[in-house]
Amino acid sequence: MLRAVSDLLYKIENLSYRYTDSDPENVIHEISLDIRRGECLVILGPSGCGKSTLLSILAGLTPPSEGEVRFEGEAVREGDSRIGLVFQDASLLPWRTVSGNIEIGLEIRGLRKRERKIRVAHLLRWIGLEAYEKKHPRELSGGMAQRVGLARALANDPDIVLMDEPFSALDYQTRRRLQTDLLRIKSEGDKTIVFVTHDISEAIRIANRILLFSHKPVSIVSEFVIDRDGDDSSVLERNSALAVKIYEAFNRVENDVPQLKLDL
């Protein structure tokens, strides 16, 4: 008998983090949240508030100081192929080609060369870079490099992709194209996304749900559910009233206004 697949991917309970045991304050303070299969959860907050630290914990790279982080019912662990990670910098290996960078994880897993080539060819078509498979990172634009970084994260067919401000260094038009690509990949590949940003418009464009974080010690200030019932190109227009509330809440966080728990 097949076991039913739960829609709950992550269960985070009372998560706190300090850089060292001797630190008097937490960087992250008693966060609890669930991450559901198939959603795009955007973590929005001011620069330097600890968003990247949380992603590192979710990826199993950094152990929490207190609390639990469970992935599909088990304690999260480093190197879990079900979890993909995309950084702000694509961090491609300069001596490897585009194809060579994408297939690194597949090599580590020991897949045969033929299987790797089939998988990489599929991903190159998906990100629209079939003609660049033999190029090196120095021959790519910033947007192309980030597409390769995303393809590398998708190569192991993870259940979830954690993305740490991956488009922040790109120009506006390139960011818009990659946001559209991300929504397509999420839909076609049935992926769950956790996306860190401090750009409110970007958050609304791609999110099903937005969590607004405070300054350190990080806690969840507010949660917003985005109306995605319609064409993705009009999501900002459909959520214009909610966008105003998000901007107001974000500005209060930025300015450290007291009583941040908002009744929205």
C-alpha cells in the first residue's frame, strides 16, 4: 500500500539562533512556521536582518541553537538532495563549461555520463541556454549565470529550492525575465520555493505567501497571502491594496517603530 504524501515539507518550531553560545541575544528568536508543498514562500525583511541565516538553517548547513527544523518529518541534514540552494552570486566554477557546472551534483551522486547528458540537455532547454552549453562563465551575462545556477540547483530534481536574493544584482529587465522563468519552472516542475528578498514588488510578483521579518533578533512580524487567481502578469494590479499594507508594514520595520504586530 502506497503511503500518502503529506503537503507539509518543513515544520519549524520555536527556532532560535545565536552565532555563539556566549552571545547575549538571538539572531533569530523563536520562529515557528510551516512550509507547504507547491507554494512559493517569500521571506521579506530589511537588509542584514538574518534572512540568509534562516535559509542556511533550512538547508541543513547551520544547526539551530534552539528549537526544531524538520523536513518531511525528519531532522533536516546537510547534503540532502531533496533540497536545492541558489545563492545571490551564481558561484559558478570558472574552469567548467555551462554543462559542466550544471552536472556537478549529478557527478557527485554517481550518475552515468549518458544520464547526466540527458538531464543537463533537458535543463538547458528549460532555461533557454541550449546554445551556451560549451561556454564558460566569463562568456555569460549576469542573468545567464543565474539561470545556470538555478539549473544546477534543479539538476538533482529537489522537492524544494531555497533562493537567497538571487536576482538582486541584476538590472530591472533581467530580473523581470528571471521572475517569469521562476514561476514557469515552479509550475512545470511542481517545485516548492523559499525566496529571500528585500524587494516588495518582487515578493508580490512571485509569492503565494509573504512573511515579513523584523530587524535582529528576527521574528515574524506579519504574514500576507497573495491573490494568484489569474494571469501572473497582472498579479501586482490585483494585489494593489494589499501592496500598500505591505509597504506600510515594511516601512514600520525599517524605521523600528514599536508595536510591530499589525492587525492586517
